[in-house]
Amino acid sequence: MRILKIVGWIALSALVICVALFAFSYYNYFGKFPEDRNKYSDYIGHIDQETALLNDVFTLCGEGAIYKTHHGAPKDAYNGGKNTFKKRVLESYKTNGATESGYVNFRFLINCEGNPGWFEVLEIDMNYEKTNHNPEMVSQLLSITSDPTNWSIYKVGEDPVNYYHYVSYRIENGKITEILP
Amino acid sequence: MEKLLKYCLKSALFIVLFSCNNSEENFDHLSQAERQKLSTEVFDGGSHLPQGSVKSMTRIERAIAIDPGNCDAVRELSVAYLKRGMPDKWKPQMDKTVECNPEIWTGYRGYNYLWFYRDYKRAIADFNATDSITPDFTEAPQGHSVDFWRGIAYLGLKEYAQSISYFDKHIAKETAESGEDWVEQEAFLYKGIAHYENKQPEKALESLNKVIHYSKNLTADGKYYKALILAEQQNCTKALLLVNEAIADFNNGYFNSRDYVETIRQIYMEDLNKLKTQVDTCLAATI
């Protein structure tokens, strides 16, 4: 009985030490770093699903976890490859008298079924400052970019997941000269 | 019980004080050397945090608050915006970085203009600026000389003579210093592409043969462009062999690409298949 008691105390002590070590390591590695939530309400590139465009067409899968937030999914996102996407865009896009230059960037989410939504639009001039481009041009690009046929299902292991991606159109005199990334 | 309550209150007070906003910190009592040391410790100490996370951004801001001359930290604040497609936030922070240390970061900004924005003119302007900022040596942002980057930027502008002349300059320098086998294969590839697009197929073949040689015969891009030229010269038998090898190389991952953005003149399997069809047609016509 006494031996059992001693073994029990040793096991309990070992458990407490392990938990303490884990907590200490976690604190040192991550927990001790403060967060300035006044300046950074969320990670860079986070999309506010409440205010994003086309946020009610599809739903995010599972608990809504988002993958590929580091730099989007340039090698995985395009259904049929980037070349196919480029061709589709260039065939569909009509200049329609637009003359502006700059960038139109769409930052968005794609759900586990490959359906895009939750779009944030950035209209940028050639000096990299926010501007307002021709609304018809931006609307046309949004319509092309939000076509679900453009986007792939991205899997982690065997599981399809939600992910982040962005597309940047470089426009010169109303014409698309580059599609990035 | 009373003691326990007191202990809890003290702990809560400690936590509240500890979590106070860092912007209220004052470092005036520290010498410049101490501030530099502390700033580096804060910056490096959080380098494992996920890039662009709130914790990471907060720690970078703190490092800069301690020492505004910590240009690595100033630069790091821009990177998440660059990679996530937010140029309006990237640009002012990148400009601050260049102001902080033009010697180190002007060429790097040019590299960003080149790859992430395909803003060839601004890229070239920054690469050119490094010539006067560091006249005694050739800058090499991201591990490649500005001459190499200028060659690519001028190819983007389709100014082939300029592109080729910068590749020549880069290749000559690398060859003199370390030997031709130390030159990046991409220098020969892009020089070959510039010659090809400039309607100089024989010169293009010279460069492409070097790509094939130095890649140990594992290059979808080198073989694709060579096959393209041979097909145009109606040398369809050789072109077919090459395009088949290019497809195999591509499937094995031996093609030119970049991590965050499509590379300039990126080739795709569709390009290879299209060329194969053309070559097959050419062969059928000659039989």
C-alpha cells in the first residue's frame, strides 16, 4: 500500500513537472510575446467576412479554418493551371474604352468545394496608392475572377479545405498586361 | 483563504501591468549601443513567430520603437503585405526601408518591383541607382547581381539589346571570377529567350545549349526553346526528340519557376503539348 502511495506521488510529481515544462516552453516560445490589437486587429491579409463582397453566395466548410494565408496558393489555386486562367481572363475581358493604368487586386477565399467568395478589392494607381478605377472595369474583373470554374479544390492530406488566394491584374491604358501572382 | 485571495489579486495586477501597451515604453535612458542591442534581441527573439501574425508585427514594431535604425525590422514589416497582395501597404513601408539603408535595400526594392509587380521601369531605376550608391562593387540583391536582374527586367520590357548586354556583362564577370560553370543557368536561359524573341535563332541556340549542358541535360525550358527553334527551322525529327525530353523533364520538376509568383516566361505543360502537336504535324507533312 505504501509502495503504491509512493509510486502515485512520483507519477503525480512527474505529471506536474511535465505540465509545468510544457507551459514554460509554450510561454517562452509564443505566450510571452504581446499583441497590439489596437494597431493589428488580426493577421496581415485577414479578410473580414462580414464586409467582404460576395460573402453570401457560398459557405465556408467545417469550422471555417483558412489555409494558405501566408501568400495565397499560386501553384494550387488555378483550375487547369495558371495558363488556362490567363487565357480565360484575356478572352473574356473587354477594354470597353477604359484608359486607366494601375493594379486591380482581388483578395478572396475559396471554400472546400472550390467556390470563391468573400472578395476584397484593392484599386491601386501606378504610384501604388489607393484610387478609384473605372467601375465597369473593376466590376467586369470581379465577375471574371469570381467564376467558380477558375478555382481548384485544395486538399490538406485527403481533406478539402478553405483557402486564401489573391489575383493582381496589372492594367496599362485599360489593357491587362500582367496577371499575378 | 485570505492569503490565497491576496495572491490572486497580486497575480492579476502583475498580468495587467505586464500586458500594458508597449507604445508607452520609454527607451531614452538607454545608450544608442544598448538600444541597438535590445532592438536586435527583440527582433531576432521573435523570428520564429508566423510572418504577419499580430504577435510578430507587434514585436517588429517594438524593435523599431527601440531603435528606428534597425532597418531589418523596418523591412520585415513590409514583407507580409508584399506576399499577400497588398501593394498600398507594402510600398510606403518598403520606401521607409530604402530611406533607412539605401545601400542594402534599394536593389531589394527593385527585385520586388520586378517579380511581384512586373514594374520593370521602376525595377531598373532601382537597379541603376545601386550603381551610384555602391560604385565599387555590383550589388546582388537576393543573391543575384543587379546586372542579372536588369537582364530579366529589360526582357520584360522586350528591350532585347539591353537585356542581352546585361546578361553578357553578368556572365563575363561571373566567368572571370569563378568560371562559367558557376553562372546561373537562368542567365543563359533568359539570354537565349531574348535572342530567340529578337529573331536571332543561332545565337539563341548557343545560349540554350549552355543551359542544357550546365543543367546536366535536365531542363524543360532549355529543351522547349531549342525545340521551338528547330521546329521553325523544319528540323522536326530533332525537335520531336527534344520536346519529348522536355515533357519528361517537366514532369520530373526540372522547369523554371518561383515560389511566390509565376516566373517571367513561365512554361506550362500546355505549351509543351502544343509544340509537340506542331512538331507531329510537321513530321507527318515531311513523310
